Amino acid sequence: MARAGLLLDRDGVVNEDIGYLHRVEDCRFIDGVFDMVRAFADRAFAVAIVTNQSGIGRGLFGAEQFEHLMAWMRGEFERRGTRLDGVYHCPDHPTAGIGEFRRENPWRKPGPGMLLQAAADLELDLARSWCVGDRASDIAAGKAAGVGMLVRLDRENGSGLHQADGHWVAGSHAAIVQLLERHLAPGTEAPSSIGQP
Ligand SMILES: [Mg+2]
């Protein structure tokens, strides 16, 4: 039977978005991300990162640097008692990519390609899956893929949780865990508003 998945943006959700992160020594994890991923994994969700990485296509860093960073990042999740089941990235950019990297690609968010590939590989039930990102393009990609729960992390939003235009806005990773717990509690629907900021 297909599993639910957590389809997770990377920059601004897993790590601070410093712009084209590609070195281990520059990676700063955001508070609460490991607890959040553990909460999903403990409930039998598969967890995959889906991340636009046009820095590769722009020639700012190489695919091998990305792979090295992500191998290290996977290890950091495992060291904290959880895991990433998949990592998907899109190196292309339609205008700023160099050479073969300058192209439209449905994998690039807001396209749904990475999420659909993750769903195929990990045998996900997208309707029961969650997409967590920090930008409108993450929400658009999740919606285009048919992901059931769309959550935008907005750390300017205090610790609150509210609904906006077909998705949830959460002020922290802990608020997303709260939403998960309420959503999965038997016999209850997720409330339309929890802890307005
Ligand atoms: Mg992001």
C-alpha cells in the first residue's frame, strides 16, 4: 500500500537560506527541523527533499559538490535518529542556466516533476502526503502534483498556524508538528485555525 510522504524543500526549511549553499561548513540547520522530520518518519511517512538548485546550472558550484553536501546532510539526519529517504534536485534554469542547463524543466518548482518522481520512486500516496516549503513556488509545486497538505513555513509569523488560500502557514517547525498531530488524531479534522499569531 502506498505510503504518505513528506516532500521537503531544503533552503529556508532544512537549513538557513544563505543563497546557493554548497559547502558543508556554511550549512546552518534551522531549529526544529530534525524533530519535525522525526515526527513524520515516526508516523511511517517517507521523507524526501525536493530542491531547486539552479546554482549548478548557473555554474556557481558543481553537481559533485551538491552530492557531497547532501551525503553529509543525510548523515546528520541519521546521527539524530531519523533519515531522508530521497533527495531530488533540479539544476536547470530557463534564463540563467549555462549551456545545457538553460532550459525549462518540469522538475524545477513551481513545476511538479520532482514531487512526482519522488512519489513514483517511494510509492507515495500524494493525496495523503505533505509538502513543506518556504516559498509560493513550493506550494504551487505541491498543488500541481496533487499533494494533499500544503504548508508554507513563515518564520516571521511567530509560532502560529493559520490557513491561507488553500494551504497552511506555520511559524515554526514545531507548529507543523502540532498540525500533524491534530491532523492524524482519530476522529478529528484539523481545525481551521490554531494559535493565531
Ligand atoms: Mg526554500
